Amino acid sequence: MLFENQAALVTAAGAGIGRAIALRLAAEGASVVVSDVNDEAGAETVALIEAANGRAAYKHANVADADEVNALVPFAIETFGRLDMAVNNAGVGAMPKPVQDITAAEWDRSINVTLRGTFLALQSQMAHFVKQGGGSIVNIASLAGISATPNLTPYGAAKHGVVSLTRSVAKECAEQGIRVNAVAPGAIETAALASLPAEAKAGYAAEIPMKRLGQPEDIANATAFLLSDQASFITGVVLRVDGGTEA
Ligand SMILES: NC(=O)c1ccc[n+]([C@@H]2O[C@H](COP(=O)([O-])OP(=O)(O)OC[C@H]3O[C@@H](n4cnc5c(N)ncnc54)[C@H](O)[C@@H]3O)[C@@H](O)[C@H]2O)c1
């Protein structure tokens, strides 16, 4: 197992990609702090981990709220006695709109949750990892953080910010034994995509070179690899997991 006797923290782990990551880390032996804004969904992830004989505990946190985010690392240490790795997964999309129609409130929501939330979470994790002299972080970015995103400008700007944060902090802390990487998912079949009619899903899949939608487990696999010692000489990368979309 990759993470025996280690502890992990995953934000937005109540559903989709975050849940798949939490399940995967637990299956690899990590004790997992499952965090989300949706308490019921978070508790369900914990129950799934426990049903598979893993260890997990739930802590509510809206990543846009600094106090709630800052309580996560102390909770991990109180609960499991340690924190070795973190996955900053929370991020919110929006309805596509031309830039001239986007309200300041819509812009702020995207930036607050997706970029500021990742910053706040990463900042509190870094304070702990610097003190203990090691740690590993994966931020969940997006292809929207690499390429143009017409009609999704706030989301694209926020995810480009997440990529910049990842690369900058990776260099800042490389000498201290802390690695910071990002995973950039392509189209992954979580709630939003899963709820589309089969025809629409097939349309999306047809545009992907591998001719299928990604699954949350595809992102969990890449995240587990980057967090683990198997990636011990890898920091500051943005790993696309997109079936070849941006190749
Ligand atoms: N699904 C995709 O195709 C795709 C593609 C690229 C990037 N991503 C990124 O992956 C991440 C997860 O996406 P997903 O598709 O699994 O989402 P999802 O909608 O399936 O799950 C999102 C989870 O986030 C929680 N959440 C929402 N706002 C939050 C907040 N402010 N604080 C804490 N938790 C919050 C929700 O309660 C839910 O449990 C996001 O950062 C998203 O931008 C997803």
C-alpha cells in the first residue's frame, strides 16, 4: 500500500472526483479527513471508506471561509495525530456566458471558491508541512487552467490561478521536502456530466481522442501517484488526465 500509517486531507470529498480520491487514498492505507460543505454527502464518503475497512473522519468546511479552512489541519492532527498529504479539490463551475454578461458576483464566486479557497487551504497546509519538514500536495486544476475557455472566463481565470499557485509554491518549498503538483482533468463523468442524456454524453465522448469520458477514478489514480513516493522527484507539474484532448 502506498500510504500505510499516513494521513490525508481532501476538500470537497462528498462527491465526484473528491470522493473517488478519498476512497483511493484510504484503500492505499491513509487515514482520510473528508471535508465538504454538504455534511450528508461527506458523511456518506466516510461510510463508504469505513465499509471498505478504511479510516476516515468528516469535517465541514466551505473553502471560501478562511476560519473553516484553517480548522482542517488541526482537526487532522487531533484526529489522526499527523498530516502527510492534502488534496485541494474544491472548485465551482458556472453557466457559460459571454464575458460582457458576467456579473461581478458571479466572478467573485468563481474566484472565491476555486482560487482563493485553494490558496487558503494550501497556505494552512504549507505552514504545517514546513514545520514538519515534508509533505505532498495535489491541487485539482482543469484543462481550463491550461487553455482558453471561451464563455467560462471566471472559471478559466480561477483555474489558471490554481496552476500558477501550484508551480510557484512548488519552487518556493522544493528544498524543504514539500512537493506541490496539480492534476488537470478533462471531461470527467461526475454529477453534471452524468445527468446529461446519453446522446449528449456520447457527443462529448466523441470529441475526446480516446472516445470516452473520464471517470473520477482516472483522476484518483493520477492524484495518488503524484502524492506518493513514486513521484518523489516530481514537483510543480500539471498532469493532464484528459484522454488526449490537449495533446
Ligand atoms: N468533472 C469534470 O469534468 C471536471 C473537469 C475539470 C476539473 N474539474 C474539477 O474537479 C473538482 C471536483 O469536481 P467534480 O466534478 O467532482 O464536482 P462535483 O460537483 O461532482 O462535486 C463537488 C463537491 O464539492 C463540494 N463543494 C462545492 N462547493 C464547495 C465549497 N465552497 N467548499 C467545499 N466543498 C464544496 C460539493 O458539496 C460536492 O460534494 C473541481 O475543482 C472541478 O473544477 C472537474
